[in-house]
Amino acid sequence: MAAGGMINAFTVDVEEWFHICGVPELSDPGQWDALPSRIRDNTARVLALLDATGVRATFFVVGWVAERHPELIESIRLAGHEIGSHSHLHRRVYDLDEAAFTSDLARARELRPLYERADYLLDLHSMTDRCPPLAMAGRQRKGVELAQ
């Protein structure tokens, strides 16, 4: 632990530019494969910067990305970083009904074999411990309860 009891944590959300929430024109996963991907180059840049500075991070990976780019998971793992799930389709919990959230959660958990070689794996349960705003946000509390 750092002096004074403070822990400095660095997290990276591994998601495509079109996974932005609240933009109806980009909300259909059926169109995502046709959009230009930037995830490989951007992740490589982040990994290089972290390596150059000796910083380790937790990478929260969207399941949709992990399915299409399993090599990214391996490169993150080989660089010594923690890996966590960032849902499957990067949807706001408070925009989903219970069935949709449960389905997204199940789909993300199906991808666990892609992450299992990580030295330290965070799952959707521990994500709430690492992201206090998620655990504390009233609108998202239902998702936290369902994930547990």
C-alpha cells in the first residue's frame, strides 16, 4: 500500500468507439461489425505507454470485443495486467430490464474461458468492489444486486 494508505489504481475500458452509450444511431450491435475498428491499435498504444512507465492496470474488456479480438486479451495478460469483464454489449444497467441485464451478464460470463489464463481475473461480482460509483449509483443498484 502506498504511503498514507492511498492506493493509486489505473483502469482501462477496452471498448470500441461505437460502444458509446446514449447514441441511438450506434446502439444496434448488428451494425457494429461493419464499422471501422480502432481497438487493436488503441490498446497497443495504451499497453506501450503503461510498459514504458512501469504502470500496471486493470483492463475491463467488453465481451463483444473479447469475442472478436481474443489476441487482445492475451496481449494484456502477457503484459502483466489484471483483466475484468465490462459486460457483453456495454449497456447501461438502468436502461435494461431484468431479463435483458441477466442475458447480457450470462453472455459475458460465457466468455470466461477467454479470460481464464489471466494471472488475476476480476469478474462481474468484483467489478462492483473496484468501481464504487457503480456500486453506489441508485439507478444501477438493481444491476449490482443481480450480478451478486
